[in-house]
Amino acid sequence: MAVPEPLPPALSNRAFRAREAHTLGVTRARLRAQDLRHPHHGVQVAHDAETPRDRALAYAPLLLPGQFYSHTFAATLWGLPLPLPLENGPIHVSAAAPQRAPKGAGIVGHKLDGSHWETVELGRVPVSTVVDVWCQLGSLLSVGQLVVVGDALVRRQLPLATMQQLVRGLARMNGRRGAKRLRAAFSAIRPRTDSPQETRLRRLLVEAGLPEPEVNRAIFDETGTFLALGDLVYPDHQVLVEYDGAVHFATEGQAFRDIDRLDGLMAAGWRVIRVNRSHLATPSLIANRVAQALHSRGGPNG
């Protein structure tokens, strides 16, 4: 099989339109070679578009001035936690009025009214700001799912937004589709979370009628010695609910540190309830365990 001739350097490692290639002397026959992919009509790229960033770059040559990635696709570019069926969904492209909504195979186009939508450049492509993305998801996700995304925005490590920025985003959504769900979700968002699963666990307990635990609270013993940063904490009853994600088992050293940390908490009188991914499939069992622990220490019975 003949090896295709190299593409001009200006076209290497990126998507391009056929007419751009023609201006650089690339023949039609070369554009039909098997080493090129055709993710969209009139667009060629030298590799399959697999990751969200690959997909964004593959469609980028078709973006017109003023168009940008939005909604669930922008959420994947920001690395926000979405329900699994939406993670590999279509590409959402928005245009500010009076431009028309973009069209194309695998494209969901939006015509956004007003001038309050903002964009940034993320990975060499225009994307809705992370707060605008959360607002756009108001018409697509449930309240619980919006809480998970909102917690991820104001997380403890490397937060993408502040509560004040979410408040400003909500104000711009008044009277718009999804505003009611966003307001309900905002009231349940808590800063300083560490993972989407931790958020889901917190919401599970609240929806079961239990008091809301404090998020990532520092725990000290009676002498003031720091013991741990607890995931979900009921300080008045010395009950700690810990979500054990993959990071807890990443290395043997981490596993040993977790064992020592939890032993120290239990020695100080804390009741520790550990939850992992499989437990989330049986929410009533988790809620009952926490309710029993609280009740045994004088708390509500749930």
C-alpha cells in the first residue's frame, strides 16, 4: 500500500477544511486517503476524535465568529460530572442572537437570547464560562444533578467558581428556562466538597430525612490535637460518614494512613461509617446505618 505524502506543516495534527487544504496545494485525491478521518462534512483530521477535546478541535474549523461550545458538551470540556448517558452525547454549539442556531449531524444548535452569556478560550476553542454552563444545564438536569455539578464548581481543591459567581449567574437567569431548578439546586450546594460521590452521599442522607452533615470539617480531640478532615461530619454526636473512593486504595501507604487515621478517630470516641461506590446502590441501608448511629448517641432517628 502506498504511503500518503505528508501534509503541509500548517495542517499537521489539527482538523482543517478542504478549501484550506486546497489553498496549500493539497489535492482532492490526497484528502481521500485512508489516513484522514472526516468527523464532519468538509472537515478532515489525521486521527480519530475520541476525547471531548479531540471532538471540540475536530469541529472547530466549522465554528463561525460568535459561536461557542455550550451546555453538556461544554461541561465535559470543563471536566464537570455529568450523568453517564450525557458524557458522550452530541456536540452543543451556541450562537448569540441574532445569529441562527448551528446545524449539522451530531450537532445540537442553540440560539441564545440576550448578551449576558460569556465565553472563554479553553484548550484553543471558545467555550461558555463554567458558571454559564451550570446555568445552561438548568433546563437539562434534575435538581440533584445540578447540585452535584454545583458542588464540583466550588470544590475544596482547585475550585472553578465561587458561590458569589453562582449567585450572579442565577440573577441573570431570572425568567429563563431552568431558573427554578437552579435556585432549588443552589440552596443545596455546599463549598469544599472533594468528589461527586461525596455530594451524592450527602444528598442521599438528606433525602432520607436525616440532618445534613457538615462537609469536610476538621476534627480535633479533647486536647485540641488535629485528628482528621472528615468527609461528612455530625460533630454534636461524634458521627463521621466517610466515602472511600479509589484514592483511598491508590497505594499501600495511603491505605495504611487511612487505617491509622480512622483508628485515631475511633479511639477518640467517634463512630465512623465507611461507604464506597457499591453501597450507593442501596441508599436505604446507608441511611439506616447513619440513623442508628445518630440515635445511639442521642440524635434524631431519621
